[in-house]
Amino acid sequence: MRGHRCGNRLWRSSAVAAGVSAVVMTLASAGRADAAPGRYVSREMVIRGARLYNLRIAGEDATAAIGGFSLTFGERKFSGDKAIIWMKAAPGRSRTCRDVTVYIEGKAAAATPAATLGDRAMLVTLRQQGRVSAEGSLPGGAPPDDGLYRRAVAARQDQAARPVEQPARHAAPGLLAARGPDGPDGPTSRPAVRPAGARPAPAAATRPARRARRPVPPVSFHAEKFSSELADPKDPYSQRITIATGNVYLAQGHPDSREFLELRCQAAVLYSRRAKADSSAPAPAGAAALAGAMTFAQGKEVIEAVYLEGDVVIARGERTMRGPQAFYNFTLDRADVVDGVFRTIQEQRSVPIFIRFKTARSARDIDEKGRKLPNREIWFKNARVTTSDFYSPTYHIAARTARLKDVAAYDDVGRRMGPERWEAWLEHTTFNVRGVPVAYWPFTHTTFEDGHTALRKVAVGDQGKQFGMGVETQWRLFRLLGLPKPAGFKGLLELSYYERGILGGGRLKYARRDYSGYSIAAGLIDNRHRDDFGDDRKDINVPNYRGRFTHRHKHFLPDDWQLQFEVSWYSDVGFNETFYPAEFYSAKGQETLVYAKKQRDNWAVTALGQYRLNRFDTQTESAPDMGYHLVGQPLADETLTLFSETHAGIKRWRPAKATDSATREDTRLFPRVDSRGELDLPVHLGPVNVVPYAVARGTYWDDTRIGFGEQERLYGQAGARANFHIWRVYNKAESRLFDVHRLKHVITPEAAFFASDTNSVAPWELLPIDPDIEERLMRQGGYTFGVRQRLQTKRGLPGKRKTVDWMRLDVMAGGYRDTSTLPADGRYITYRPEYGFARSFINADYLWNISDSTTLLSGLNHDPRNGQLGKASLSLNVERAPRLSYFGGVRYIRELDSSVGTFGATYTLSRKYAVSFFEQYDLDFEGGDNLSTQLSITRKLPRWYLGLTLVFDRSGEGDDVGIYLTLWPEGAPEVKIGSGRRGYWQGSNLN
């Protein structure tokens, strides 16, 4: 956050803040206008845009937001490419009440935590009370004249000329529907959102005497042969009965609509009625193209119902019903089918769902005005649910009765605003394998988002010496409990058995608009009573009953506050390392804490409370620790820039009993204060950007290590950093072989140096409370210089090409006054050089994107003091979808006497079989040592995958060999062969 460089100009946060303040004052100006009656909602409003322009046209103030526009209003968010905003103070109310009108263009969207509505353009009206803020740059002048303001005025005038439109009383909850009868903010709390230029809905009848017959949308009809007659020949408006045979086809709605309905069969009986004289029913879309269409397909008669027989197909979007017989009532929008099959697509994972049934009925309710409601439901009797398209599937769920309900989000006029989402109620259900029931549930209430079975994964086999033979299973928690999954939540249950013992646990992850987090709980009955982690850590005694619990929660609060809560307990020091190795090696450490932060503009205040819950860990306690951060604050008429960070709090260091340190006992609670300030003086010497800087830091402790009396430390640092950019474009560079179309060469030379000193306080004299404060600062000095280079080209289809890095080469060298003995390559950290790896170095990193699917990477580190190569690597990554992908590379580290070669490949043998191979071999250690070998064969089954994996691993004690069988459902890309407890090389996202 030190500023964004554009050319040779440094934009500082104060200039943007001052300009945005002007925009906020303009938006909140006290112009008066007639406001529609209603309640003003007390919510903070935040307006963002890449560029904001103040407008004064015809005596009216407005703001234009160009690029990346968004408006946040409580839980609602409106966004688009550009927008015009009018904001006027409400007459007769407090100064903080405003009538807001926003015209949005370009990927316009209105979103709530439940759903999102999108259109090309949108007009939004809001009644807001409270604080208004804006974020963005103010380039000055007028925005580009592309007619945006004129279109916005026209849309606003068009809305003002329309009658007030009332939403359907019984419509399904949509994007902006109020909660409860009147919603939390009153009956007028929701903004009126209407696609710009859309026509208003027709006015409803004021008082119908009784429920009127719902107007049936026109139905197109075609058949090879048909004949018809009136039920009463004397009455032209009586019902007509038509018998049709041969490729009967009926269609209702527009073909481009998601509600387009198609019916097909071999024979049908149609029930129609002549339209009244005053009827003006439009002709159905595409009716003229239907050869042999009857006259009522042109609007003279309306088809009210149809009986279908022989290869019946009823289709609406991805949903289809097939059967030998069916009856469809267009007036009630109801289908009755016998001995059929229902098919839909699970959009979240692109997996088909089949329901075979004895009888089925689909219907949607009709309100008193004759309008269809979106809450479509389907009832089934004697249903079989599966993902297999075979009549006799390998496995299925059987239910005596089943009910499916469409619970996707809809707007007030019945348009679906997101993917399909089905909720299901199943009674007397059984899980069947080869037609044999193996499990029973009396009642299940669930959704079809994660597949129709609770089982997510099962692995059987020898897990090596650490675990022995075993069975690992994973289950979808909500589906197993028979509960619908709340929006934004995911739950997994693990039940595993090994020769070592029984392990059970659960994992819950959630992410909503204002908060997110996860919980992990696990328990183990350990029959082995010991852990082994190699020759240096062997036969470690552990308790019989072991377990863990971790919960982490993050919440965004009003007024720019954030709150994080974290608690972690585990029974012994080796539990996570043994049973959760990926998390142990890659994820955040286990802590118990509360952390609060308020961040606004370029400053933040923090509060941290920490408690050590696990006595075998070495941790620091805070009771509490307060912090203040200031980033990029301009001083002296923007000549200087200030960065500061201050901590003050009560600390206690609590070492584990096995810690080899100067003191093994817990310290008392003692105060600690630390403050760091940095002043930068950015200047431009022609094309060169130079930033001289000075750092001052002071720290006080009331307790230190035994035997050392220093309780204060003064630290000072001075230095400078500089860079500049030169480039050249080669317009004639062209190569079909390397997919190069034009080249741009960017060269950035860099240099920096620093020198620092302290009052003779070394890190080893201090308690290791915080690595950034106690463990790194010492008398030090160093420098770095080098050149960064980029070769950029254009790739992609003509007219849609984008800029990519074709090659990248960074060569940097540096030296330090004192050389570290750590087994690491030297690194100079420009923004905090005192935290760098204090070893002299020459580093080079090279990347070559040979194509969009082939990448070469390499790097090396050379130590100039001993003249030896410290580290080097070379790798090639190739993707040849859909059949082959492979990776090969070698990495050398001199300090560890290690030169490891790695190779991995996946090859698709056929549509049913694929094979993968992974190998790691150390070429140097003891003359050569095989570290790991893994071979997997995958067989694709109907909607399932079966994998056989063989593993050789030397990461533990001796040679560890394992073999196991894994089964997982189609559409679960997060499940991978070899991703069980043996995956030490995996990463973790639990941070």
C-alpha cells in the first residue's frame, strides 16, 4: 500500500481520499425532490467506481461512475460496468434521509445473499438513511460522452410515467423479497428493481367475483393425421375434441425461454375451446413454421388439455418426463404420468438425476389472478432415484413416496435468477445395491445439490506400517442426517477403521456474505499406543484415546470492524502430524485467540487476545495486545510519506516442557511496547524513481531471559531503493510455432541498500514472543541490485487476444555485512530488508510459457563467499488434454545434501481406464535413495469411479508399502486418488 505507480507519477492515498470526499458531498447535497411515500431504511451505502465524475446538468447534481461500478446497500449489492447516480434529500425528513436513483449499464446485476438478478441495463430506486461513502479516483473533467446520461434520463422518465406496479401477493421469495409479511424494514423497504426499458405488468383486476379461468398461453400443434368435432355442434364455443396420430408435437412458450414446454407422442386427444370474440391472444412463436398446424394454433382456439399415448416425452429445459401414457392440463399447468422416468441435471456438478416411478404428478399453483407461481412441485409414488440411465441400475434409492419442490430464487414476476435447486422429501427409503436393500431410513428431507447418496468416498486396503489394513469412508453430513443443507454450508463425516484403531470425525465449512469459518472434530481409539516419525523420533508414547477440535470463525461487522475467533485443542503433540499431515505441514498453526480489527482508508486498529490451551506447545499469550497501523500517510505537502506500526500489550511466554531454552518455566504477565516508524522521501531523477528512507524503532519489555538485564532496545535504519523502466515493442515479431504475435520487452533495473544498528541487544537475549519483533532485529547492513526482464506477447483467437508473459528472467545479487548460517538461500526483502535472509547471494529465476499448456521453470542460487551453488531447480509442466498431462523436474539443495528428481503423469487409456504415476528419487543422499513411488489405475463406472493405488513411501520409519481401493462419485473433482492420510506433499487451505 505504498502507492500505485503510473508512468513516473506516484498517486498517493490522500489525493484520492480528498477527491472521493468531494463526490460524497455532491451525492449528499441537499437538493429537494418529491419522494414517494414509504419508510427510509437505515443502512450504510458505499459507492465504488474506477473513475468518478461530478455532473451538473440542467440544475441537477449527479455522479457518473465509469468502470467497475458497485453500490452496497446493507446486504444488497448492485453492480455493472458504469452508472449514473442521483441522490436528493427527502422533503420533510431529517438531513440523512435520501431518495436515490441509480441507472446501471453493462452486465447490470442486483444481488442478495440468496440470489442474483442480471440484465443489460437496470434502474434502481432506494430510500436510504445513514452514512454514504464513495471509493474511486477523480480524474477531473467530464466523462466520455457515449450517451450514458441521456439513456439514464430517458429510463428515469419512463419509470416516472408508469403506474405503480404491485408485486404478486403469493410469489415465491425472490431477490429482493421482504422477510415475513412486511419484511424487516417495513412493506416499502425493498428497492424497485426493473430492467431498463422493460414494459410494466398489466394491471390486475381490482376484485374478481371468483377465481377466473387462467388465460392459457398459445399452444402450437402438429400431427400427421387428425380429426376433430365439437362437443355441442350448435354452440361454437363448446369444447372441441381432436384425435391426432403420427408424430404428435405440441409446444408452448418461446423457444428461447427457459419455460419453453414441449410434448411429443404417437397419439393424442386434444381438448380445445374457441376463444371469445374480444380475445386478442397472440400467435405462438414459430407457429407458422409448423406444417399442418390446426387453425386454433393461430389464436382462434385455445388448447386447454391433452391426453398423450405412446413414447410420451414432456420436456421443459433440462427436465424431462417419459412414459407410455400422460395427461397434461395447460390451464392448471399439471402433468400426470404413469410408469415413467423423470430426468434432470444437477447443475452444480453436471450429473444427471433419474427418478423412475409408478405414478407422478407435476403442478404449479395459480394465484387468484390466474398467474402461475414459480414453486413447482412433483409428486412420485414407488420412486427409484439414481444417476444411472440403465433401467436396472447398480445402486439406487427407493422411496414409497417422494416429493420434489423447486426452491430456486425467483424475482417478483416469476423469472428464475440462478441455477436450479430442488428440495426433496422421501418417505420409507432404502439404499439398494443390485436391487437388494442394504440400508433403511423412515424419512429423509434433503436437496439434490450434492448427488442423491450420502456416501462421498470409500477407500479399502493396506495403509502401510503407520495404519495397517483399513477402510476409510467419507459421508455428506446433512444428507446422512436427512436434513436440507443450508445455503453456504458444507458438512462431511468421516468414519474409518484401521488395524491401529477406529477414527471418527466431522468437518463443517460455511461461507455467507458477512461471515465464514469451519470446524473440525475427530476422535480415535488407538490400539498401537505409540507414534513413529523416523529414526530421530521413534516409539513416542501416546494415550489410548486421542482426538482434536478446531473452530475458526471470521465475521464482518458494521462500521468497518472485523472479528476473528479461534479455538484449537488436541490430545497430544503427535495427533495432527499423524492423522492430518497435510494440515500439519501446510496450514496455519493451532491457536486459541480472539482478534478484532477496524480498518478504514489507510489506517487500522487491532486487538489480539491469546491463550495457550495445549500445554505441550510453546506459545505466547496476549492479555491483550493492541495495535495501530498507518500506511502511506502524506506529510509536508505530500513531500514525505509515513508508515508506522505500534503495539502495546500484556504478554506471557509459555514454553513446552521439552523446549531446550534458557528458561523452561512460564513467565509472568508483563507489559511490552513496540513502535516502528518509517519516513520515505520519493523523488524522480528523470526516469529513475528513488526513495530514500529512514526507520526508527523502540521497544520495551518488563521481563527478559534469565541472565540478561536489557529491557529496552533502540533500533535505527537508513537506506534507499531505486528503479526505472525501459521497454521496446517489436510489432513484426510473429511465430506460429511458438504462438507469438508481437513482442514487448520490458526491462526494470533495481537497486537498494540499508544499514542499521541497535544498542547491543541481540535476538537470543530476548524471549521469542513475536518473530517480527524479538527474533530478527540486529546490527546489520546489506545491498541488492539486479535486472528484471519480461517478454510479453499476444495469444488467443484473432480479435480476442490477451497479453501474456512469454518469458520472464530475474537476475538479482546481494550482500550482507554478517552471513547467516541458516541452510537457506539469501534473499533481500525490499520493503523490510531487516527481515531478509542475511546471506550474500546471486539468484536467477527463469520462466518460459512455451504455449498455453507447456511451461518451463528454472532457478538457482549461488553463494559468492564460498563459490558454491547453493540451490538449483529445473522443471517442465505439460498439459495435453484430454488424454495426457505430466510433470518432470529436479531440485538440488547443497546444505541438505539433496538432489531430488520428481516425475508425475496421468494418461487416459480409454473412455473407461486411466493410469497415473508419481515418482520421487534422491540422486545424492547416500548414493541414491527412492523416496516415494505411487501407481494408480482408475476405472470409470456408471456415475462412479473406482481406483486401485499402490504406494511406496520412506517418509516414516523404514520402507512403508501400501495398497488400497478407492470409490468416489462422478462430479466430485475434489476427490483424488492418493489423497488420503498419506499425502504429505499436499497443500492445505485451512488458514
